[in-house]
Amino acid sequence: MVFNNWRIRRVGQAVFTVWAVLTLSFALVRLMPGNPMGAMLVQLEQSGMNPARARELVEARLSVRPDQPIPIAYMNYLTSTLQGDLGQSIASGEPVANEIAQALPWTLFVMSWSLCITFVLGVVIGALMAYWEGGRLDVGLTSWAILMGSIPFYVLAFLLLIFLSYRFGWFPTGGKYVAGTEPGFNLPFISGVMYHAILPVLSMLVASGVASLGMRGNSIRVLGSDYLRVARLRGLSDLTISSQYVARNAMLPMYTTLLINIGEMFGGSVVLEQVFQYKGLGYYLYRAVNIRDYPRMMGGFMVITIAVVIALFIADMTYSMIDPRAGGASNESY
Amino acid sequence: MTTTQPHRLQTHEPILELNDVSVTFSMDRGDSRVVDEVTLDIERNEVLGIVGESGSGKSMLASALLDAVVDPGTVSGEITFHPQDEPSVSVLELSKADRQRFRWEQIAMVFQGAMSSFNPVRTIRTHFVETLSAHDDDIETGMKRAAGILEDLYLDPDRVLDSYPHELSGGMKQRALIALSLVLEPEVLVMDEPTAALDLLMQRSIIGLLEEIKTQYDLTIVFITHDLPLVADIADRVAVLYAFEIAELGPTEEILSEPAHPYTRLLLKSTPNLQAPIESMQPVEGAAPDPVNVPEGCSFHPRCPLADETCQANDPDAATVSDRHTADCHHYEAAPGAIPLEPPEMDEIERTPRHHGSAGEPLLSLDGLEVHFETEQKGLGLFGEPETVSAVDGVSLDIYENDVVVLVGESGCGKTTLGKAAIGLQEPTGGTVRYRGQDIYGDDSDVDATDRFSADEIRRALQIVHQDPGSSLNPHHRIRSILEAPLKQWYDDLDGNDRQSRILGLLEHVGMTPADDYIDRYPHQLSGGEQQRVALIRAMLLNPELILADEPISALDVSLRVEMMDLLIQLQETFNTSYLFVSHDLSNARYIAEKTGGRIGVVYLGELVEIGPPEQIIHDPQHPYTRALRWATPQLTYRDDRAQTPPIRTIDIPDPTDPPSGCRYHTRCPEARKVCAQSAPATKSGSDAEGHEVACYRVQDDHDYWEDAPIDDADLD
């Protein structure tokens, strides 16, 4: 009974989700009102191309051949997608896979910084609030956290942009690196990259508000637990208690939230990168939607979905490493 | 209280002296004093039992001994600790650093919640190591000592130390916690309800171990519990706490046989046990006082049958009953006469013998019932067979109309699953459950269409009352709507007024008056006992034929249990229902079965090993497991054989995913012989008594068992 093993089940679920996403985007291209194929054909024909040539182009770029029977088309689509062929961009004529490969690292760069800082901020602030529960610091930080949690990140992004970039001119208003620097491992380029990423990262930090409230609740729960009381009676040092007892246990639920946040951040990057003219995956997707560049859109969505699926899969697989109670290793009374 | 030096011992050498110790919490409603000027000596090397109902301040007193009362409580008074060869210390005046050393090195504490006393993400070993290093102890010798203590507690040190807390059973965790508390060799061990969450057998075994540990490690033990019979088994002296003060203090034997305080006497009478005639068991009327609002004078006077003006005006001092026995009562001399422990001779209440057994068709008939659960597979491998737990394995049982069957067994033995399968809440994987001859899980083709019961009718006839009334009532609904729901569902011809009068009538019937007031309350505005009554009424409103009562009284305070059981029995008579009780406590089982003329069924690892009338099960048990349960049930008499060896081979229950071959009990059975490991005994008649059946070779006089060689421990490994 192989399927009784939860690890295998999780792999199965992940594979199924990816398959479902692929199939859905296959179906969407054909079923969407004003279907992309038709739209693309019309677009090309209007620009003066002859219908036969336009059809050829559509077939090449969307990897869709309207005359093919659906099952064969579906199989071809699946095989080419799995081989990394996501079609060609209408706007540029480049393979979508290449374009995504170029844009993705920038988004990942901003995202990983935001995630790390959000997580650390959330944990530290949450722990502080819990430690001084009911005190002035707690009340102040809680209000701050609620404020942060209720501001949409793009509003903060606009505010930062207006004040820090346009008004005071401390930060660039757009772009990814300083023009004229040589991309590679050299100081001017790297420092330029960091400089340009600061504002996007800052605006994503609103998420730390919610995270810190979560951490606060978890910590208060742990602070009231029996094992903490026993640990104090056993005379353990404050450092051991705060790190190994309180923080360790309070952070467990945060871990899953962290990885679920990845999905949110990807979604957020679409708007964020538009605001900052930061040419990552989100920017690229937004443009694709605007100009109805279907291959790009499909490719972008697919990459995001798969990334989220992988992140959650990693969360599932690694959770038992940080929490011995989770996972298949349980053996009650030996 | 300060004038007469109460609870002081002149002749003995105290290890702890408490002088006017109070614990106070400031609350919005006023100061709440949860320990009120307790003055007490604790002798070196004694076991002092502190007994009290929940909310009597006993846990606070325990914490005060270590100056470990949680914020914002404050301890006042004086606690002096006299170590063996060192100068005395005043516990409440220690500096922070000294206090940290004092705790655990001199006085250690074991909490009630062993389940949650370990950090879930660290191994047991880490707990020992960090304790040793926090007290600058040598880790290596310390861990050797720890391994020694664990072995003394019948645990395998290597396995336990490398486990995470969740990998140990409750009993193992509790013993590991005791070992952890002893690792720095303290002189005093304070135990706050250390066995409350454990099964009877484990409880009794741990009590036995404590006795050994105490001598071996030269300990003084303060044992705090709500369970008077339990403490009778281990304590040298008992202090009875009532309303945050010591009501009575004396040697265990005297407290049990000649208690002087009316409260102690009433408490003794209200405690179900195996020996006293059930007619003598009576609840203590009234409720314990709120800490903000303790009655003037003697705090017990509102509940005391002896109370007069003196009691209302003056708080009594400790009166000397005998040499080492004191009672805080004005009328301690009159108490034995006014509250006799023995039942009055004349009213021998005739017990209505129930007609069960062969009489009539069974109401519910279980035949070879099996419930198997598949669990997640162990280990990190990707492939493998899932484990199967047979929660119930081949149980056959008939329940008749007006019948009462009490299922008794350790936790995890499948008694609740068996009950749920019987009333149609847990689909069995094998065997059948028949309600008046009709299979309730499907196949009813052999019943005539005209006689067939619909699923709804069966559902209504078989009802359940859960263990925890607090969580079985919807907290957002008033009592009215909780109780109206079943009426609306099943009796749609009733209008609002009929429903209301029916509910009011029932509320009054169970003693919840004024019913008009109760009907508009929310569940959290009721006490635990009242919540359980509401849950009970809700089940009764459907006029069911059988109620599964799953540990209906274990969430209640000791002094309320008898009252609740009486109510259950009385309702059964009124409504003509049958009960299937589930209990882990043999005393309660006996009380109910004896009062209703029912049967007790003993369940072990999913099998019904013995069933019969309470007289047989309690006084003449045939199955060795029943005997072990009986041994494990604390009794209210002072026993000389307290340190006797337990009638079981091993303390811990075998892994239910891998039950022993043959008779499942053979791994723990002191009487097991080779044949027991090979084949399981059939169920045979256990005695002449009607309905007494036992699944053990020992009731078969002519069986090969008697020629077989006994199993020795080597065979079991």
C-alpha cells in the first residue's frame, strides 16, 4: 500500500497540481472569451499580414495548431512544456522560457530579501511584544503592526516613491541597476543592485505586521505552557529559555506561513515591479497582460504556480526536521 | 490561628516549617486569598498527603513551598527549610540566584501535566543535560545518576533519553519527569497531582515506585491530590484542605478511620470505593466557597450539619484530637456521632434486581464486533505496510432493556471505540451490531419490511453523553435552544409552549432550580456538574432506549461524583433506558453497577476479558487482569500491605499496533503459562452467578493450562 505513505502522497499532490495548472492554461487558451488564438490572429491580420502567414506565426508562437485534434494538441503541448518550451513571445519573438529566465532572478532577489527581513522582523517584534505583554511597548507595537497589516503594500510603495525618490531624491525612481555598470561581480554593479532594490523590499515589509502579531500570539501561548514553568523551576538560564524554549516553539507555526507567503509575494510582484519600474517577472507579466501577449502570460503564470507548489512541498517535507512531532517518524510509546 | 501553634510537632525534626503562609492574588473583585495563613510542619522523610477539592488552594500551597507562585500572586508569611547538614534557610527571603539554586537542588517539583512538562522539540536527554549544566553539576556523573534513577523507575534509560516527549506514553513521561526532578538529588519532592492523568494501574504502580524511590533517595515527599483513597496508599500523614485552610491534619490511619472534622467525614462518605456499602456513600451538599468571598467564622459552616452560632461567628483554631492529630472545628468531639461513617442499619434499601440475562430479546446485540484502524506508517522509509490497531477485536455482548453495562479498562484499550461502535457512531470493520434484531450498519434484508426500523429511529434510540460537558454544549447557544433542538427535530407536533414546559420540567427534575433562570443561561454560566446535567437531559429528551455514557463523571470533582451517578441512575429508572457506561475507575463502575443491578465488563486491548455482576467482579474476580485492576483501585482503608508487589509483570501496556499473541494479557499476567502465548482462551462461565463470563484458561478446571510450564520473563523478550 504505497499510497499510505504521506511523503509519496505529497509528491503525488504536487505533481497533480502542476499538471492541473498546465492543463488549465491549455484549456484557457482555447476557451477564453475572445480566445487568445483568435485575438492573436486578428492582431496580426490587422497589422497587414496575410492570413496564411499569420496562422503560421500563431502556430509557432502559441504552440497551438488549430487544425490538430485536441488530444494530439494536448499531448504536444504537454511534451513541449515539459521540455521547457513555453512558446514564443508575440511582442519580441523571443522564446518565453528565455525571457522568464532573465527576469526571474531579479524578482527572486527582491522577494528573498523581503521574506527574510519580514520573517526576522516579525519574529523579533512579536517576541518583544509577548515578553512585555500588556505593557506600553506591546500596545505601541501592536498598533504599529495592525497599521502595517492594513496598509496595502502598493500604497506604501507609492508613498515611498513619492517621498524618498521624487521629493528627497534619496533613491532611484526605477530600474534594476546603475546604468553603465558592468553586470558581474564588481562592487559598483552589486551596490547599484542593492540600492535599487531597497524601496521594493521596504514596501513588502508591511507583511511583517501580520507576522509579528502571529509570533506574539504563539509566544504568549508558549509562555503560559507547563514546560516553560518547569524550565524556570529547573533554574535554566534566561538565554536557554528564551531561545530554546520560547522562540523555538513559537516559531514553528511561522515556518509554514513563511513559505505560503512566497505565493503572495509573487502575486504582489506584478504590481510592485510596475510601480518601481523594476524589470522582473512581475513587470514582465504586467506588460504581457497589457499587450495581450498570451504566451508570456501563460509562461509567467505557470512559473509562479509551480514555484508556489514547490515552496509548499518543501515546507511539508522539511517541517518534520524542525518539529519532531510532525511527519512519519512518530512512534508512540516506542 | 497564631496563638496556639497549630499543626506543630514538638517531638519531631521538621524539614520545612510553614508559618502563617498566605498566597494572595489581587483581582478586580477584590483580593483573593488562595492560601490562608497556613501553619504546618513537614517532617524529614515523611510522605505528607495534602488533599482538597479543586479550588481549595492545594496547588498554590505546593508552589509556595518553592516560592514559585505564578505572577501576580504573592506569598507572605515564613517558610523555613532545614537542610541535612547546613544552616537553615528562609525560603521567601532568598536572592534570585540563591533561589534558582534552591529550587531543584533542595526542593524539586513534579507537576500534574507531565504530558506538557517537557519541551516538545527537544529530547529527554537534553532536558537532563540542561538541568545539570544550569546548576553547574558535572554532566557525566549526573547523566549516570539519571540513568540509574530511570532504571529504578523501570524505564530503559537509553531508549527514553533519546526519545522526544511525544514518543513516550503518559506513564513513561510521568516517570521520566520524576527522574528529572530527582537528578540533582533534592531532599524534598513536591508532587502536584502527579498521577491524575494516568490510568489506575499506572497510578498505583507509580505510587508503589514512589515508596521505593523515597527510601532509596532519602526523600521527603509532599503529595498533593484531590483523591483521598489514592493518598491513603502512600501518605504517612494527611492534611485535608478546605477553603484555603487546613481543616484537619493527622496520621493517615486516624484520618481514614476516625476523622474528626465534619468535612473530612463527609468527604470520606462521598468517595466511591470498593469496600464500603454503597448505601453509605453520599454527596457533600453545597459548593466550595469563592476565594474572594469566604464565609465568616468557620468557612465550612454553610455546608456543615453541625454548624451553630459559634461556627458562624468564630473561625475555629486547631483543636488537638490526639497526639499528632488536629482538627479546625468547634465541634470535633460531636462530629463522629453526628456524621457516622457506617450506614444506618435499619434502612437496608432493597435493591431492585434488574431482569436481564436470558429475559427477553436483547435490545442491542454485538456479535464478534471488530474495529480496526489503519495508522500512518512508521519510520522514514518510502514504502511499507501501514500499521493496524485493533481497537476492538471480536467482542460479543448483549444489552437488554433497562440494563446497565459498565465497561472498565485502561485508556487506549478500546472501551470508548467499542461503545461508539455499539451505538452506531463508529462503523465496525467486522462483526455485527443488531438493534432489536436488525443490523444497524446496513444489511437489514432479513428483517420484514414492516418491522424494519428506519435509520432515524435507530439514531434516536441510541444516544451518547460525552466525557467533557463543556465541549459538548455549543457555547453560543442558550440552554433553551440547546434543549429545544432535539425536540424540534423529533417532535414537530409540539409547539413552543409545550417544548418550554417539557424542558422546564426536566431541568427541575435534575435539580436545576429555578429552572426559569437556568433556561436562559449560556453553558459557561453553569458549573461542570450542571453542564453535564444539561447534556444528559438533551440525550434523555429523545426518549432513547440506550445511552452510551462515556466517562460522564470523570470531569467532575470528587464530592460531586456520587451525586451525579445517583442522578444518572434515577433518570434511568424514570425513563426506562439502558446504559452503556464507559469508565476507567473500578470504584465508580461498582457504584453504578451495584446500584442498578447491572454488569461490569472488563476490556483489555480490545477484548472483553471478563463480564459479570459487580459482586463477582469486585469480590471474586477470575481474570488476572480484573484482579490487577482491583489491586490498582485505591481503597479508603489503611493497608499494611501497601508495599506489596503488584500482580502484574510489567507496568506498561503493550504496543496496540503489535498486540501479543495468544491471550493478549499474557505479557503482563503473573499467572501466564506457555499455552497462553500460543492460543487465546475462549469465553467460559466464570462462576455460578448469572452472566459471569471470563476469557481465561484458569476458569477451565480441566484445561491443559494447568499442566503447562509458567512463562518466565526471558520468554517474553
